[in-house]
Amino acid sequence: MPSPISTLHTYFEENDLWHKTIELKRGDHLHLAGDRDDNVYYVDSGLLRAYVLVNDDEQIIRFAYQGDFLVAMDSFFTGGPTMLYASALRKTTVRVIRKSKYNAAIVNDPELNKIWQQILSWMVVGQLEREIDLLTNDPAERFRRVAERSPRLFQEVPAKYIANYLRMTAETLSRLKAR
């Protein structure tokens, strides 16, 4: 059975809901904190990171890989400006769906609405897991939790970004990976 994400992607493909395609070079931003961005993005290729600035330091909170959707959740749900930055970690291609088309599809198709509810549930649980990661003091335990849950992270993301995501130095990450 296909995942809810792949089912949603297939629906958008079959119904030609894409607004446009955006090509990003490494370091390019998809959006900045302060932007109003309620689009839904699908990562065709590449890798994105979502981060916030805390005391002028970047803190990565999420990655979006090929085959993932990315949304500035705060802006999407409130219509206000986002607190998040999203940038490409390598050459990345994303397709864009406007919120109005997305919402119309969800409202008009009960099966798609059910899939959207599954995705929202998955996102809430994922946020809870991430919050627990951030509250876990022991770096080895943070590493273990994330390694079990997200092996793709260690296959695709450069170590310096993983270290930032895990709130540890690159040296600590290297020691933990060597164990």
C-alpha cells in the first residue's frame, strides 16, 4: 500500500495541481523568516533544511529529502509570517502548489481529506519526537533516538548539519558515529 505522501503526490500529478517549479542552488533560500509563505512544496530532487535563528545562531529543526513535502507550517495555518528559514543544502528542485488549490482538493475529495488527516497526525507525532530529542540532555541518547528514527539523515546530510540538528559539536557526533 502506498504511503500517504506518495498518494498525495500522485493525486497532484494526476490532477495537474502544480503551480510552478523552482530550481535552487546550494545555499539558496526557498523562504526567509518574516515571509508569508503558505505554499506547499514537493522536493523533486535535492535536500532542504528548515531552521530558525536562536541568538543569531542557526538551529536546524527539519530536513526535507527527495520525495518529501515541505510547508512553513506557521504561515500555512495562520496566514502570518513564518519564523522559519528554508534553504537548499545542494542543488534542489521543488514543485509548488498554492494553498488555495491544495485546500480545494482536500475539501472536494473525501479520500484525499482522510490522507491529509493521516499526514497531519504523522507530523504532530514527529514534532513530539523532535521536542523530546531537543529536551534530551545526553548527546549519545539524542544520537541514538534520531539514528533509530531517521537513518536517511545519516545517509544524505553532511555531518556538520547533522551535528547542528542534534545540538552537538561535529567532534561529538564523530565520536558517537565511531562507536
